[in-house]
Amino acid sequence: MMKYLRYLLLAFVAICLVTFALANREVAAVRLLPDSLANLLGLVVSIALPVWAILFAGLLIGLVLGFVWEWLRGHAHRAAARSVKRDVTRLEREMAVMKDASGTPQDDILALIEKPKGR
């Protein structure tokens, strides 16, 4: 059921985007710099694009910047998770070493922690 709702929502969004693109087919000039500054510096860079392409490009650039920003922001959380994972692995190795050959822990605390359920 949820899969069909997702497909319905995606179809609705696609229809809206196509309708928007068809309604905004006019060509607009996109310039790198304002005319006066471009003439002063000699960098007259201009490209003619449909309005829908300009808006979709802006949306795409915004999404990419947002994803990159969040990925950079989450770096500290990922680093902390890696550190905790290393600590857990190290502690599990230490716990395995503390058990004797018969499988019973040598430490009283470990014996309490690993006591079989139901006894």
C-alpha cells in the first residue's frame, strides 16, 4: 500500500514539474556579473536558458549544497561512532582473554554478567 502511495506522489510531482516547465519556456539571459562591472572588467559572460532550466538548476545546486553541508556537519557523530565501535571491539577482546579455558570467567564481575539465565 505504501509503495503505491509513493508512486502516486512521485507521479504527481513529475506532472507538476512538467507542467511548470511547459509554462516557463521563455528564454532568459543569465549573466555572471552585472553589465557595468562586466564591461569594466572585460568579462562579459552570458548564456541564454529557459526559465525552467534556471530554476531547476538553482534547486539542484541548493540540494547538493545542503547534502554536502549536512555530511560535513555529521562528521563529528560518525567519528564518535567509530571511536565507540573500536572501544567495544577492544573490550570484547579483553573479555575473551579474561575467560579461562573452561569458558567460565576468571573475574567475579564477569561471572555475574555472563551467568546463564534461568539459574
